[in-house]
Amino acid sequence: MIREIAGMTFIIVGIAFDFFGVLGLVRLPDVYNRLQAATKCVTFGTAGLLFGVFILQGFNAFGFKALIGIVFIFLAAPVAAHAIARSAHRSGIPLTSETVVDAYEEDHEMKE
């Protein structure tokens, strides 16, 4: 009983993170802000869903696959987001006018 409640709670929280991530993709002004929203939604939303599945399934093959998926997401999503943001900046995709800090420009990323 408590396992089902805890598992469903993690699944619901994961779905909420995914929903707000999709909302951020629609509402945010430029590629960099959208990328941040997408990365948070993938990392926390999908990891929450997979952890809820692990709690519901327990320590069997399917549950361990969910744990391996969580580890892969935590390792791959931030690296992929950084690579996409850096390539977008190097391609000259402009930031929104409300942007306050451009760390790549401050580090002279474009000067090679």
C-alpha cells in the first residue's frame, strides 16, 4: 500500500515537471531559455517517472533498468544541453533582449 502511494507520488511529480517543462518550451523567448526548461523537464520529470516505476516494480530486472535509465539521464542531459547551447552561441543565434549576462561572450568564446 505505501509502496504504491510513494511510487504514484513520484510519477505524478514527474508528470508535473514534464508539464511545466513543455510549458516553458512554449512560453520562453529564445533557444537558451527553452533549452534550460527542456533540460529541467527531462532531468527531473523523466527521472521522477522512472524512480516511481522503480518503487512500484521493486528490485527486479525492470526496476534496475529504470535505475540505469535515471543514471544515464543525469549524466547525459546536462552534457547535451551544454553542447547544444554552446553550438547555438557559436552559430550566432541571438539572445533575447532581456538577457542580462552572456557568459560565453565574457569568456571570449568566439575569439579563437
